[in-house]
Amino acid sequence: MKKILVIEDEELIRNNLMDILQDEGFKVINAENGHQGLDVAITEKPDLILCDVNMPGLDGHGVLNILNQDPTMAAIPFIFLTAKATKDDFRQGMELGADDYLTKPFTKPELLKAIASRLKKQFTKQQRYRAMQEFYNIELQHAKEQLNYLSHYDHLTKLPNRLALRELFRQAKSLETEKEQLVTILCLSLDRFSQINENLGYQFGDLLLQAVAQRIQACVSLPNKVVRLDADRFAIILATTKHKKDAVKIAQTILENLSQTFNLSGQEVFITASIGMAFYPRDGQTIEPLLKNATIAMVQAKRQGGNQYQFYSVAFHIGFSDRLALQTSLRYALERQELEVHYQPLVSLKTGKIVGAEALVRWRHPEKGLILPGKFITVAEETGLIVPIGEWVLRKACQQAQIWHNNGFAPLRLAVNISGRQFNQIELRQKLVHIIGQTGFNPRYLELELTESLLVQNVEVAIKRLKGLKTLGIKIAIDDFGTGYSSLNYLQQFPFDILKIDKCFIHRLVAHTNQAAITKTIIQMAKNLNLRVTAEGVESPSQLSFIYRHQCDEMQGYIFSRPLPAHEFEQLLKSKKRLSLPRVV
């Protein structure tokens, strides 16, 4: 039953209208003035409104003008009732958005015809809208499915890629629990593959990788899985082996098959491989340490000449004494003031201006010189030193950013990485409050960058902690997106503000069309979720042109500036250097 609202100040006319409409089977509600009519319309949300133009207080034009400010109310068909019939009156009503005019006095057929016409038109519009919405939902679902495939499968070999590894390992563990099987992780790398690329070309190398993938798969039956990690490295998850000898048998079969001649494009080529093996749970409880240890064993196999397999052993930790020395030195680095914070500019792709800086730690060793994070962050995480180091970086960066604000460079934003150990600290929020209070830095200019992998370990706890941080006004960025184990579904669960596309995607934009497709889709999906998108590691004009063309919001990379010490970064700010933005043809 359609619901019609009658707004009419003359009681006799109002009652007559209500009688006519009720006789025709409509549900009728009424109001005797404009203000009352507004309240009833907003509360009842009728299917059509009949409104007198001339009423004391708020007239019909005023009622329609206010309703039009609410998109849901503006869609309701609106018919004016008026004793005036001048062109100016009609024009004023139509300009406000009225659907029709009925001039008093009007007949019952005229009234019913006007109502039927408007309701039919409204029904047609609603059908069209629902059809468009259904079409959009289908297209969106297809896009999500396509992105999920592109994100989780290697375009060259059609194998699952590194992003799929965590889920595949989880599935393998569930089989192990049910059937008491032994889960084995194999890391396979082709021996001297770089020489094939150099001598026969990368196109031939791709053909060889495809053929290698097929041979490996032929040796591994379901539910065991083969994954392409990167370049010439593959991971194999064995979920159906009961003993080590079963894993050895499969490894030997793979090595024997790969050592047979490949005949590709009329060219014969021989290749061998090295395999490292790690066992769950002996060599690791999660996929990360298992893959790492299998890789260490694989490197050991290569060192012994290749074309063989090796089990992981703690004795394979090459350079253990050097690593121990590094740990010892790192423990003293903070108190000896050997750590530095460098700042890489975040640049707007709308203006070309510097809008922020990412704080990056460096270690100036008294003997070894400047040490980049890749050399010591892993050690810091293993020893727990990452917590005091991370806290020091955060405090130092906030102090420096506040100095720049005081020097007139507000509103410069500051991005700081947060490690897994830091994020899992119960007192993280309290420490942030203390640092913000100490430095005086406004938290709305602070962005904390977290990687995917540390968030997906316990989703509910992570979401709760992130929401707690956001109550301080801090922005949350998902860093290195695409290199962890999550999917875009996580973007909808977590309260992120910023998505940072990892440099590995940016570096492969030109050479790999699938990487360009994934990157484009990531940007579009992030935009749909109202996330600001930053591209990391932009180094070439072609990369810059791509992210600019696809409406990425910000970038950082060597094409504009390397990470700089604080004094050099301040000079860059004073120089007012701008990024030269591409021209879109």
C-alpha cells in the first residue's frame, strides 16, 4: 500500500483529499502546516507528497527546499497544490524540484492521474536504480575475484605465489592434525639460472621457468602444493609425508626430473637445482621461520655444488660469530648515540610539493661506517632491541618534526614504522601519549606504518589496538602492501587511513603487465575505501607517469630524493623543491 502525505492548511480541502485517496486504497497521513509536514515526512518517509504552496509560516516552497537538502527525501515525488497559476509560480516550483503542479480547483480524475503518473515514474526509476546497483555489485565481485587471482597466483607459471603461502601452509597443518602427517617445507632454487638469462635472454629464461614449474608439479601430487616465490625460487609444501624418507624421495624425484634435458624453442639446455628442507614443528611453528630455515638449507646445498638437497641445521647459520658481534655492538649503539634518523620526502602527486617525511633509522658504526636497516633490523627483532630502538626513533622523529613545524614548515606529516614487537606491547598507546606529550608534536600529523603480516596474526586484537591508537588522532598506514599474506578483505576490516604500495610492484610496472594490472586495481580498490595511496620506491619517469596517471595520491622514491639526514632534509624544505609532474596526454 502506497503512503501519501497531504500537507494542507485548509481543513476542508485536506479532509476531502484524504477521503479521495483512502477510497482509492492509499494509506494517507496529513499535516496542517509546513513545519508539521516536515516532521511527518522525515519520520514516515512517504511514497509521495501533496503540498499546498501558500501556507502560513513555512510555505510549500520552503518545505521542498528543506527536503531537497536530504538526498533520501529529495527522491520522493512532490506535487504542489496551488490556487496560483502564473508562469512564474510554475517556474519557481519546478526550479526547486517539484514533480508536478495541480491548480485549485482540480477534479478527482486530475488528482489521481497526476499521482499515478508520478508513482509510475518513481517505480521505473527505482527499478533502473536496482538494476544498476545489481550490475555494479556483480562487476565489483568480478573485480575482487580477478584481483584475488592476480594477487595470489604467479602470471608466468600460473602457480600460487608468495601471498598464498600462509593459507596453503594453514591448510597443510590442518591435514597434519587430522592424519598425523609430517609437514615439510622445501625451498628449491635453480643452479646458475642467472647465466641462462645472461646468455640466452630473459624471454628464454621465462620459458624455462614455465617448463620447470610443470616438471615440479608432475612430481608433487595433491594435496601437496607448489608455490613460486620469486625469480628462480620455488616452495613446495608436503602435507602427506609420514617420515623424512618420504620427503627425501620426493626431493630426489624432483632433482632427477629437472636434470633431464629441456628442449625449448629448438634450444637444448641442462639445469640442476638445490633444495633445502625444514620440518614443522621442529624447525619452526609458522611459515616464516620454516621458509627461512629451508632457504638456509638450500643455500648450503648450493655451496656444496648444487644438484642436491639438504636438511636444515642450526649449524648452517653462516657467519654466526659475526652475527653475535653485531648483536653485541647493537646493544651499545643506542647509548653511544650511533643511531641516526634519516627522512625521505613524501610528495603530493597533485601539487608536486613535499607534504611529509618517512623516518628511517640508520646505524653509523664506528668501524663499519653507515649500516642500512636491512643489515641490523632482523638482529634487533630477534634480540628484542627493536623495542627501545623503535621507541627512540619515534621520539627523535617527533622532536625533529616539531622543530620543523616551529620553523614554519607546518603542516608537515611524519610517518614512522612500528615493528611487530612494538605493536604487540600492551603499553604502546601509553608510550605514544607520553612521547607526544614530551615532544609537543600534534598527533594528527603522525602516521604509524605497520606491515600486513604482523596484523593478520590476531585480527581481532589488532583491530582493537588500532582503534585505540586512532582515538589519539593518529593515522594508520598499511606498509609494503602486497608483500605479506593478507588480501584486500583485510582493508575492509582494519581502520586504515593510508595504503602504501610496496616498491616491488612499482619496480615491475613497465616490464610486467600483470604487476601493472594489480597495482592499478589496488589503487582503485583503495580509493573506493577512501584510503590515501602512496607509492614507494619510485625511481623512473615511467613509474612516476603510471602512478600519476592512475591517480595515486603521493609518492616517495629516489626520483625525487633519497632519505636524508635532518639538516639536509631541512635544506630541501627551504629550497621549496617540487616534483615535476608528468603531463597527461
